[in-house]
Amino acid sequence: MADIGGTWDPRFEGVVAALSSSLDAGTDVGASVAVYLGGEPVVDAWGGYVDESHSAPWDRDTITNVWSTTKTMTFLCTLMLADRGELDFYAPVARYWPGFAAGGKEKVEVRHLMSHTAGLAGWTEHLEPEGLADWELCTSLLAAQEPWWPPGTASGYHALTQGFLIGEVVRRITGVSIGTWFAGEVAGPLGADFSIGLPAGEDARVSPVIPPPPVDFGPLDPAAMPVRVFTNPLLDATMAHREWWRRAEIPAANGQGNARSVATVQSIVAGRGEARGIRLLSSKGCEVIFDQQSNGKDLVLSMPYRFGMGYGLSTEMMPIGPRACFWGGYGGSLIVMDQDLGLTVCYVMNRMESGLQGDMRGATIALAAAVAAGEG
């Protein structure tokens, strides 16, 4: 039996059992799970090892790269700015970022950035991987280019670009980078151990992700949208091992944390703006999450998705509640928030599966948590 550390309410034993089974089966190498109910932690558990050689155990403060689960942190930043009256999701992006109007984008609205419908799923100009650490380069290229499809007409997953697009709007409004603003306005007040741009002194706590097999695009045309998105620059999980990646702010993909830290932040959403006596959003400010922005086959992921204001909403593929939202990261990490249940569930691991958006490991844990919460 896998050695599981942490604490949990016996009512949620099924969540811990799912983690233990995954570790025993070798489906996971090292992982953490967290469940918050009514804003309070009811599961904070972890197990396994920080690497494939089992050189050290995954412990309470182990962190790892959570890939696109990072996006949920950027969503919360924008929701807070909108709630304060500093940002209008239905305003043109160019109101905050004048240069963005180039390339026929003067009518692109902030909500289009949030819902992957801006037509800027990737860069038109060639970008080297290390270029992702150059904020000015990444944002200036996006500001200059033309959309790949008519904005607002369909979603096309902005895998890496979304963080730069949202982050630049946040920077223009606040005067600081989104990583800095998140640290001061979100992670700090909540005591969340999550970073967008990891300080050098924290490297020793990082469990390097274990890459999945390379993405095989098969016979796809090099001009096909998924190929354009994931090969410029080439999406390579080993980038997360490099110092330049950790130090940069890549707000769609390089957040470092664990299940506890992600759930600590996102429990604000499940709590309709409040958790553990800390309010970051008004209840009304949370409602905008469920304003549907798109619903249909995503042009990049080639599967049906329904996007609200940033977060994914319930679909047949992800049958969560009507007042629930989610997102996940490349390789498997997952966060689900259900306002009706007051439930937040997070799964973060180091061994990546090949899927770009989660797999059954996180889904199994989320289902076990939902069943336990519903029985209470």
C-alpha cells in the first residue's frame, strides 16, 4: 500500500483511496490531492516520490509545474479587477492596450481573450522556446498579428498565448506583471504556496514533471491549427525542467504549486467570492464566470468545449454541476469548483499522461469527492 501523508476527514476516505490506488498501480509516481468544503480543507493528502528513481518522497511542500491549471489563477485576477470596476470584459482590449488594435483587432473584446475566441491561438511569427521568457517579444508579436479566424465566432484553445494576452491587460491596468499582482493580491492574502515565476530559492522543492510521449500530429497538414499552436514553439514538457522557464512569467503554463495551493486559491470561486473569512470577490463578481462565451467543437483541441468567463463549464464530456466550473493542465492536473456544493477538488501530479487536458486520474478523484460531499 502506498504511504499517504497528510490529513483528511474520514467521510472523504474514497478520495485518499483513489490516490493510493493510483500510486500502487504506478499510474502516478508522486501526487497530491486537496478537497475544500465550505471553504475549509477536508482533504490535504500526498504520496509517492519526486522522480522516477524514487530518490526522495513527495512531501507536504513539494511543488511542480501545473501547466494550464495556471490559467485559473489569471482568470481570478481578471475577475477581481472587473469586480473592482477597473476592467470591463465587454470592452475592446484596445481600451487598455492601444497597440492591440493593429491587424484588424480593434473590436476584439477582453471576454474573447478569456474564452479562447480571440483568434490568437498561437504566434504567426516564428518563436523559439526561450522566447517565451521575453514578455515584450511575446506580447508585441500578438499585438501586431491578425486573428486566425473571426474573433468571437468559435473557440480555439490559446494554449500559451492566453496568459500573455490576459497578463498584458492586467499589466496595463495595474502597472505590475500579473505574477506580481497575483502574489500580492491573491496568493498573499490567502497564504497560498503558488507562484507564476518561481523564485530561485524555491527550486529545491520542485518535483520535475515526468514527460509524456511526444505529441504525434500524424498526417496533419503543417498548416493545420493544432500543429501551428503546438509547434511554434514546440510544446516540450522538458522545458519545465529549465531555469529560464521557472523564472519567467508564462501565465498560461508555468505556475508552480501543489493541490493544496491551487485549491486554497480556487476555493474562493466555490465560495462565491469568499473562503475562510477572506473575501476577494463579491457574490455578483463570481456570477460572470457562468456567462457562456462559446459552446462547440474547439478549433484547436478538436473536441466540444463550453467556455464561460475563462473557466470551462459543464458538458457531456465533463458533466459537472450547473454552477460548477473547471480547468486542467497538460498531463493531468485538474481543479473543479462547485458553488452549489461549496466544493473545491484539486489533483496535481508529476507523471504526465499524453492528454493535453486531463485524464481519468483527476476525474476519478473529483467524482469521489463529489459523491462524499453530496452524501453529507
